[in-house]
Amino acid sequence: MQIIFSPMRRRLALAVGAALAVISSGAFAQAEISGQGGAAAGSPVPQAVSVSQGQLDGATGDTRNFLHSNMNYAQTRYYPATQINTKNVAKLRPAFIFQTEVLESMETAPIVVDGVMYITTSYNHIYALDAVTGKEFWHYKHKMGAVTTYCCGPNNRGVAIMGDKLYMGTLDAKLLALDAKTGKVLWSTQIADPEAGYSETMAPVAVDGKVLIGTNGGEYGIRGFVKAYSATDGKLLWTFNTVPDKGHEGVWAVNDSTNRNLHRDIATEKAQLAKGGEFYKTLGGGVWMAPAIDKESNTAFFVVGNPSPDLYGAERPGDNLYTDSIVAVDLNTGAYKWHHQYVPHDVWDLDAVSPVILTEAMGKDGKMRKVAIHGGKTGHVYVHDRATGELIRFSEAMVPQENMWVLPTKDGARMLPGANGGVEWSPMAINPKLRMVYAANLHQPMTYHVEEAKYPGGKLWLGGAFKVIAAEKQWGRLAAMNLDTGKMAWKFDTDQPLIGGVLATAGDLVFNGEGNGLFRAFDAKTGKKLWEYQCGAGVNAPAVSYTAGGKQYVAVAAGGNTQLDFKRGNSVIVFALP
């Protein structure tokens, strides 16, 4: 095993703070981060780097590379190689450990292209590495603007690649294109105004000459969107606003997707709406995670986060479309196709954040259908017809549910799940052969507190707080759900809430990490724990796999998590068989 140190390894200095999301007290913070340079250092990648559209389209069957942050456009996170499998995974050991310059939370999903690995860190650093040895080629440090505003840590979840360019969103709400060989910035586009609460942590999606990216900011009164930019020069091609100018009141739904009453005062909401105003401009609806792409139907699918303010619904009468929804739009134009809203007029911060997966599942008629699925903070996996958005089924609850949907009060009302879920932003994975989807869940009992709050102008805007109940145990659950029935096939409970994501492989393995540093492999059929390794810091990022030189590797970041305050680190650990 090799341990690879960055040439200038040191703790990253913070200008004001780490923008911690302290969920136990329901408080968020705003930070202003000063620049740290703005150019790539090191040497170019020694070979040409280029990924064709055909390669991106065929990523599902690619047993060498990991070309998308979630494996493929369908975001299945199912790696098709079998060299590492249930019979030999117990022999897995570190091949190398790469330590970055940035000691802060890591949520990156590395991509691997012909033996070259690209990883990102908090504060928008990118490293290009030899994926076999861990040797560093180049290191890019983004020169941050004067102000960055973000709720849940200074994270970055990865880059997209197309042709010879890498694409990254930044905390100061820019989209960058970099030369994949050298790390040189080729163009930079300002997506939105960070002083108004906008920021970028998601991995973009590159497809057909376009780069798709959403936005953070649901806690700051932004107006959410997904935008498409020209991959060549960064010019804006289209925008889909996740809060429409008109019609955001929806159908005045009284129940959620599972047909449970939301206890809304519809008459009061309608009276408030009649007073007029343009509150749609501050209604939230961030898009945290990468869209899924169906090239056959020319459709992009994504989920939309919470409305603003999070807990004080009197400021935003109506269903608050398209918050807490799965949405399908035309890939070329951004034109609306369909949506399904899980929690209309959400006052519990149970937004939709875990990325959509495109797969097949049995319909109500017993026939297989093309579907789009989402793992919710509610603890359900929702299965939709991909063409129409029809909700075919929702799974049994993966975590306890109690007092749903009790309204927040000044003194606090207890409800489960808490505001983190269920399934947080953590990407799920599927095994299409076994007909299973695997989801990392949290169990954090909370009380919901509400208070009147007017729009503060791009500042934190919760309208109350959600607070962990100290006397009640918190834990995590890795759950395997049957795609065709919605029933739980197996579960594995962990000492700490799970956040970070899942990888499944054709070797019938499931990989998942925990905040205490344990990285584990499970039998995908039974849930039996087959292997574990202590990484030394929270494993709160989704793992990836790739093959180089005839050997299969599994890589995962161990940097901890700001949102749940898990132990920080600065390592990407890469495992292989002896």
C-alpha cells in the first residue's frame, strides 16, 4: 500500500468559518471565503484525455471506466465488473491512499477515464491522479469570490467530463470548464448571484454539447432552476425555473403522495394568496443533485428541494410547485413534460434530493415498464412511469414514521422522519439482476419549531428550527428494496445515521460507508456484511469502481461530513485484491 501526500498538503485556512450546518440546533451559518489562487499546479496528464458522446452513452456497460458521477446517464451506480465479488471481497485491501490539501468534508464521487482519476474537494479543488498508483498529475484551486453562501458545508460532489473538458460548479455559483489534460480553466460562467443565496455543490451533467446544472439555496429564499449551458463556450442555452411565475399554487392538495392528510388550512392559504405579491421569486426549490438523462425520449429528470422559508408556510400559500417534486423536462429546450409532487406545501424540510434513477420495474398490470425512481426523505422509494410521471407504487417505509404530518409549533412538535430523512442527498444504487434498489437512510428523531419570518434578502431564512432530540437514539439503515413490490428485502442497521451514498456491482456486492470511518461491503442478495475497513474519517461519499491494467479497484473519499458533523479527513482510499 502507498500513501500519497499532496505536495503542498496543509489544512485549508478558513476566512470566516466552515458554513456549518448544525442540525442538532437547527442553525445554519453564512461564510465569506477569500481566494486561494486560481490556477492548476503540477504536470499535465501524460496521455491524451478525451471522452466521446458515444462513450458517455455506453457507460452502463463500460467495465473499465467510471465516466459519470453516478456511473451513467441513468444514474444506476451499478458497476458491471465481477473481478471483486462475494467470494473474494474479504481479501480487499488498500492499493493507495491519496491525501488532499483540504481537510474538510468530502462528498466527491470520483470519475475515472482510461486510468486517470479526477477528484474534487470542499472549496472547489480538483486533482488529476494516476488511478493505479495515486501519483498526482495536476491540482487546480479555484479562486473564490468575495462572498459564498451555503447551508450544509463547503462541499463539491464531483465533475462531469465530455470531450477533453471537465466541468465543475463552484461555491460562488460559477460553472467552470477546464482542460482535462492540464487543469487550465478554459471558460467560466456566472450562474447566479451568491449574495442572493445561490451556490453550487452538485456534479454537473454533460450531454450532447450541453452542461446541465441546478442550484443550492433553498434555505436563503432563492428561486430554483436547472440551466443548460453550451459545453463549448459556456453560453446559456435554456433555463427551467423550479418555481413557475404562475400556477405555483398547484391544486391545493390535502394529502401527500401516500394519501396521508397534510393538515393544511387551505382557506387561510387562499386568502393569503389573494393579497397578491411576487413571493414566487423567493420560493426556494433548489436542485441539489445531478439530473438523470433518457436519450431515447430526450428527457432530463431531476428532483427539487424544499420551499423557502423551510418551516414558516404562511409566507408561501399554495402547493409551492415544483418544490418537493420529481420533474421531467425536454433535454434540448428545458420545456416542461411532467411532475409529481411528494409533499405539497412542505413545512418539515422533507425535500426531494437523492438523485433520480432510470430503470425498469413491474407495473400494476404485472408487465415491465420503464420507470424513474426516487428515494425520499420520507423514507419511501417512489416508482414512476417514465413517460407520464404516474406513481406506480411507493415502497414500505425504510425508517420509522410517527405523527405524520403534525404541524410545527413554537415550542416544537415531534415527528419522524426528522428533517434529514430518510434518504438525504445520498445517491441510491440498483442491481437490475436481483430487482433491488439500495438506499442509505438516517433515523434522527426531531422536533419542528416555527416562527414568523419575513424574507431577509439572501440571508438564512428557515422560519423556525428543526432540533434533534438528544434523549432519543440516532442510527442509520442500509435498506434493500424490491423494485417490483416495494417490499424490504433486507436491512443493515448502523450506529450512526447514514449519509453519502451507495455503490452496487455485478459481483453481487453493495458498498456503503459510515460517519465513524467504517467502509463496508455487503452481499447484495442477503445483506450479510462481508468486509469492512476503518478509513480514519467519516466515509460520507459514494464509492466508485473501475478497472485498470486488468485489475478492478474500488475508490471512496473519507473526509467526514459537515451537515452531521462527522470526523473530518482529506483522503481518497483506493482498494484492490492482492
